[in-house]
Amino acid sequence: MSDPNARLRFITFEGGEGAGKSTQVELLAGRLRAYGHDVVTTREPGGSPEAEKLREIILSGKAKDFGAFAETTLFSAARIDHLRTTIEPALARGSWVLCDRFLDSTRAYQGALGNLDPRILKALERVVVGNTMPGLTFVLDLPPEEGLRRAQMRSRGHAPDRFEAEQIDYHRSLRRAFLDIAAAEPDRIHVIDALMTADRVADIVLAQVAAAYGLEMV
Ligand code: Z5A
């Protein structure tokens, strides 16, 4: 019988804008594949055809005026579909799942910054995510000025989305929120200094994955 306390091979990357989450998802996927592992990479909001449709609505800012609770229900609807059609089938096949943002983003953006009642957040986590909690989460920590600079460099010419358009104080509070969330769950959530080069960050991520899951990587 499988150990119910075993960590799911479900790893999430969190942090502010431009912290390097997408970059690290791809670097870790490449490294795990090089050791013969099957890996699915995905993202939130989105990660399944239906959830990607909701992503467009959310990031356009059309839902912002409805308030944090309504926005959270959209993230939750997208997450339900993402879990059911992408994440859970991949885990059941024995694949690793590496996800760019997941429920800790809801805790930070809608919870800490949107002032959503923590009881609502908890209840939603219970019904939406249930036991499919990430086995390991990396918070890529960066001064927001640097993250926004990187995000702007990457998306030169594109209008900022609903969240990128917020003021710098918002992004500072967001950084603090992710650090607090990490401090509350030190076994699952590891904070990494994202000012290091992407390769250096990837080396640390791989070492922590190997340690957490007892992988032999030689
Ligand atoms: N959101 C929410 O409110 N609630 C929720 O529950 C969820 C999400 C799930 C999704 O936006 C938005 O949804 C998000 C929160 C909200 N807010 N915003 N905006 P998104 O997915 O479009 O954006 P993002 O998640 O913030 O990702 P990003 O801006 O694409 O950044 P990233 O993935 O962390 O970074 P990157 O693309 O890997 O790297 C950015 C650039 O920096 C790129 O040119 C890289 O080559 C470069 N880079 C990466 N690493 C390094 C290092 N180490 N050094 C130097 N340069 C680097």
C-alpha cells in the first residue's frame, strides 16, 4: 500500500512578477528528464483548455471590479479544471508535475493583498485542492524592482496585465506575503534568493528536490 504521507511529485514555483518561475519550471523539467523521469509542466491560472479561457478573463482585469472574492472564485474554477484534466491524471500516471504558481498565489494575492477572509480561503482550498497539495514549493524571492524590470524586459511592447499594473508598494507587500506564507510551512515551502543566476537557482532547486524525494542524482 502506498504511504499516504508521501510527498506528491507535484512541485510548484511561486513569487512575484519576473522572479524566474517559468524559467525554473523549464530548467527543473529538463534536469529531471535527463535522469529519465517523465515530467509535465503547467501553469496557473490556466494549464488546461478551459482554465486558459478563464486566464484571459482574469488577466484582462475584467473581473477586478467584482472584488477579491469573485476573482478568487474564477481562480478556483480554473484550478478545479486544471486539477481534474491535467495535474491529477499526470500524477496518477507517475509523472512529475511542475507548476508555475498554484494555491500559494491565491493566499498571497487574494488573501494577504485582497483581504479575502482566511476562512473562505481555507474552505476553498479544502474543496478545490483537497489532498492534491504540492509536495514541495519554491518561493523565488526578489526585490520587486528587479522582478518588474525583468518582466518588462521580457514583455517589451505589451501592456501590463491586471497585476503587473499595480503600484510598487503592492509588489513590496506581495513579497512580504510570500515570505510569511513560506515561514508558516517550512517543510513544504523553501525560499530561494532569485538574484542569483538562473543556473545557480536551478542547481539549488535540483539539490532540494533530490533531498526531499530521496532521489539519487549522480
Ligand atoms: N494570480 C493570482 O492573483 N492568484 C492566483 O491564484 C494565481 C495567479 C494562480 C499570473 O500572471 C498572474 O495571476 C500573477 C498572479 C495572479 N500576477 N501577475 N502578473 P503571469 O503568469 O502572466 O505572470 P507571472 O506569474 O508573474 O510570471 P512572469 O511575470 O511571467 O514571471 P516569471 O515566470 O516569474 O519569470 P520568467 O518568465 O521565468 O523570467 C522573467 C525574465 O527574467 C525572463 O526574461 C528571464 O529570462 C529572466 N530571468 C529569469 N531568471 C533570471 C535570473 N535568475 N537572473 C536574471 N534574469 C532572469
